[in-house]
Amino acid sequence: MVYKEVYLAAQNDPEAFWMQQARKIDWVRPPSKALFDENAPLYEWFADGMVNTCWNAVDRHVEAGRGDQPAIIHDSPVTQSQATLTFRELQEATARLAGALQAKGVTKGDRVIIYMPMVAEALVAMLACARIGAVHCVVFGGFAAHELATRINDCAPKAIIAASCGIEPGRVVRYKPLLDAAIQQSGQKPEFCVILQREQETAELIPGRDHDWHEFQTGTPLADCVPVAGNDPLYILYTSGTTGQPKGVVRHNGGHLVALNWSMKNIYNIEAGDVFWAASDVGWVVGHSYICYAPLIAGATTIVFEGKPVGTPDAGTFWRVIQDHKVKSFFTAPTAIRAVKRDDPQGEFIGKYDLSNLQAVFLAGERADPDTIQWLEDRLHLPVIDHWWQTETAWAIAASPFGIEKMPIRKGSPSVAMPGYEVHILDEGGNPVAPGTLGAIAIKLPLPPGTLPTLWNAEARYLKSYLDHFPGYYETGDAGYVDEDGYLYIMARTDDVINVAGHRLSTGAMEEVLSSHPDVAECAVIGVADSLKGQSPLGFLCLKKGVTTSDEQIVKDVVRMVRDTIGPVAAFKSAVVVDRLPKTRSGKILRATMAKIADGEEFKTPATIDDPAILDEIGEALQTVGYPQKS
Ligand code: COA
Ligand code: AMP
């Protein structure tokens, strides 16, 4: 079949299409039907099936004779170590940790926060939770204590599993002080913590609350896989929204299994026994779907890479890993390729490695600029496939489905909608616009299996954030257009979310931090174009009358405050003091116009602006901090 036929099959008879895909999953009790639409516009998939995600990702492959095949390869240039876990070893490791968690009272539906760097144990912890029906919530290591505390408060975990440290180039990131501070700040206290002590840092354990990873698992029985319902949550993953309060995206077991299994073969062309590598982090959705779950569900080998695209030790790292582990499909963010290109403009490292197993490179997480794609294609002579998705969806909304058909790529476009996604471009009034016209990107409900059914403990927010604006549609928060042939072009966000080095961040959250500075009366944060990271945040500060502290000191203060409150990953490095902010007559700050001025783009003075002269002041202030940048 070609792409078009597959897409139409899913569109014309979604029930038959997804039930057929569901047969590729081991169910304890098969679902009676695919879509549960009784509570529309809230939809669920495979709700009455009984299943276990860990069984499907691990145990069934051992049963099928893949016990000795590598399941996880940990490749860590920052610790100069490598290790492999076979499916059999992974089964034992997850059953052991799951058994120890059970022995401490963790049971189906309990939440467990996982705060770990890129070590194989992070996947073991995720799978161990899945094994006993506990709901994991992985928190990215680059977040500060406050962000961790917000998540502890929201999901009220029974336990937290953490490591003593993560390793960033040139520094050891001590996790334990961050964890202790977060628990202290939080109103919800976990009953216990399990700490993986790494040799780079031995954390001090709090007696009675903290347990050493190894001792914790000694002498407890191995746990079997606990059947859960198709609509029981597998995990919660918090992502940035418009405010400082992150959104807890809920993932159900059944639809996630079916959709991810479909995606491995049809999008990435990966089958059991192949090696797949997503160079991301377990703290992000890419890490959940394509470092942990999907490759393992498909019986493939996954790589847990603890390093950076450059500097660990050089811009050849990606190619070395692909060679050493015979990677067949590779997934990374465009920003990582831009970093490689910056350090190795001619791509000389590429020629030093045997990349004969590699069939394609997939890019996502931010817009893939055509120059970056071209640079890579010219050097690898392989398809470089941009694809578009979100934390909310867990798998690609649009892609070129490499496992179905080698479709022509149009640079600047993540290609076409995947089965189950009916993508529309709408104007402000919710009417479809003509091809080539920019609008809000919305997806006709229901979304396909695997996508979010709701937000954790926040159904009203789910409806308000995604479903209310365009009734009958899911609002993606992205703006773009579609061409005559159905190729999508994702151009910008319609909300206050920015994308820094493939990391999704909320300018609203940063503004909350800036406005807590005692000298700041008002502020705004925008995303400005950055040739490496795609975007970087820039703050504007209006100070209170009579402030005597120097502007320089206040800027330094807020930079430190964002790092301490949100974390280094926010990459908030600069701010500028201005007298006033441009606003509409109704008081809305014109962030998009400010971003255009900073990027040196043409802009129309908004008709609703209160005082157009402020835009000149903003332009002058931006020049003092080097914007627009000279290309
Ligand atoms: N734990 C602790 N700190 C972290 C961290 C983690 N897991 N990840 C990043 N940080 C820190 C970095 O050390 C850096 O700190 P610094 O300000 O002290 O230098 C800061 O957060 C910003 O990090 P980053 O945005 O990664 O910038 P960078 O300059 O260190 O590296 C790239 C730039 C492009 C090489 C890097 O961002 C990258 O590899 N990006 C790919 C992202 C990706 O895979 N995204 C997932 C979507 S698919
Ligand atoms: P996250 O939820 O962190 O995966 O971020 C999702 C957001 O990243 C999307 O809503 C887009 O704004 C952006 N994004 C992800 N992939 C792409 C892509 N291929 N092209 C353009 N933007 C993308």
C-alpha cells in the first residue's frame, strides 16, 4: 500500500483500521472496540481492553526468543562508558525494581516521579512503574527545584526515583540538593525516595526516607505484569503552557501501545531486531516515545546516549555512535545538527565513520530550516525527514512515512498528515482557509490513539486550552499553512510558548519570575531568532519609580533568578530595561511585534496600539543589546 491508501483507510473506517493495528499488541483481554466517544468531545481508545505496557515492551520479546538481543545500549561519552542490557536482563531489572516498589506499597494508579539523567536505569524505572500499573512522571534534569516542586505538588507522588547526579560537559549536576529543596518547597511529600548513586557523586541519604537503589531491591520478590485498562494512565508528562503552571499531559496505556507500535514500522521503518536511536532526553516526550517505549514495543534495540552533539568529545559523536551500534534510523533535533554543522562545517567527521547501516535521519522538536536539511542530505546522501508533533500527541501528526513509501520531501515542510490526523488550517472565526493561506493549525476530533485524552486533574483546563476555541477541533497552538498537495508548513506558535534548542518553554513562566524581582514593575519575555538554538528568550523590564539599583545589576539578578527558579535549560541570558512596553488599547502587550523588531523583520504597526512611538523606543533599546543581529 502507498501512503494515500493507508491514510484513507484510517479516515474512512477508523474503527477497522485501529482494531487491526491493535491486534499487533498482546492484550490480557482484547478491547471490544477502538473508539469510545460516549463523552465527546472527550475521547478514549481501547478503554475496555486489559493490557500491560511493560509486558509488550519487554516480556513478550523474551517469550518470542529475543531474550539475548540487546534492548538498551547505554553509550555515555561524558563518563566514557558503555553498557548493554538484553531483553532478558531488562525483564529481570524491571521485575526486580517493580517488586521492590510493590513491597513498599506502590500500587496501580499511584504516581511515581522519576528525576534521572540519561542512564539505562531511567528506562528501567519507567518500565517498572508500567509493570505494576503505577503512573510515572519523568522530570527533565535541567529544571530547577521549583519546577520539580510544582510537579510534585500537582501529581502527589507516592515515591520519587532519582539519581545522585547528572553530567553536563564540564560539571556534575548534583540532583539530590535539588530534590531535597523541591520536596521541602512542596506541600505534597512522597513517602520515600530511591536514589541511584553514581560514581561521580555520592548523595547523602535522609534516613527513613531515602533508599539506595541497590539495597532497596535486595531480597524483594520479582513482580509480574499487572493488567491495567486500556484507558488507565501510563504516565503524566508536564509541558509548558501559557502560564507558569505546566500542563500535565496524560497518556493512556492502550492507545499509546497501538499507535507507537504502528509508528515504528510505518514512519521510521524499524522492525524487531533493528537498532533505533533518538538523541533526546527521557525528560521530553521524544524520550518517552522514542528512547523508551516505541523501539522496545517493536522489539528493536534503543540507545540511551548521555552526551551532546558537540564537545563530547567532538562533532563526530553522532556518527561514531551510529557506526558503533549499527543504527538504522536516527532521530534528533535540528538544533543539534546546527551545532554539529557549526563545529564541522565541511562534515569531515562524517567521512571518518562507517554509516552503512543508516537509512534515514528524522528531525523534530522545532522547525527544521531548509539549509540544515540540505547540509545534512548533501553529506549523508540519505533522506533527512522533518516531522512535526507535540508532547500532547506522543507521535507524529505529520511526517513522510518512510516505512510505507519514500515520498518526495519538500524542504521546510514536515510533509503530510499521518493516519488518524485530519489537519485543518482555520482563520480566527474557525473557518477553513485556502491552501497557501496562513492560519491556526487545528485537528478535527477525535485525535487518533496515543494522543492526550485530558490533562492531569485539570479537565476544565484541557477543554479551555485545546478544545474550546475551535469547537470540534483540537487546537495545536501552532500556526502555518498547507499547500495544494497537502504538505504542511509549521511557521510559528500562536501562544506564548517558545522553542529554545528543541526545548519547549513558556515565556509566561519566565515573566512570572521577572515580575517577582522587587524593582520590576512590569515585564515581557519574547523569543528572538537564534542561529543555533532556533529561538532564545529575551526579557524587557520596566522598573518601579525611584529604583536606585543599576539596570545592569537588575538584569544580572533576573538572569540568575530564572536559572534558579526554572533552571539552566531556560537559557535566559539577557534582558533590557525600557521605560514602557507597547500595548494594545485594551492593555495586551504586543509581544509578537516586539519579536519582529528584534529579528529585524518587517512589521505592520498594529491598529490597536496604544502609542506607536513606543515601538521606536523598543527598537532603540534592542540595539543596545545587539538586536537585530547581523546575519
Ligand atoms: N541537566 C542539567 N542541565 C542541563 C541539562 C540537563 N539534563 N540539559 C541542559 N542543561 C543546561 C546546560 O548545561 C546549559 O547550561 P549552561 O547555561 O550552564 O551552559 C543550559 O542548560 C542550556 O542547555 P542547552 O539548551 O542544551 O544549550 P547548550 O549550549 O548546552 O547546547 C545544543 C546546545 C544545541 C548542543 C543542545 O541544546 C542540544 O543538544 N540540543 C538538542 C536538544 C534536544 O535533543 N531536544 C529534544 C527535542 S527532540
Ligand atoms: P514539544 O511538545 O516539546 O514536543 O514541542 C512541540 C512544539 O514544537 C510544536 O507545537 C511546534 O511548535 C514545535 N515543533 C515540533 N516539531 C516541529 C517541526 N517538525 N516543525 C516545526 N515545529 C515543530
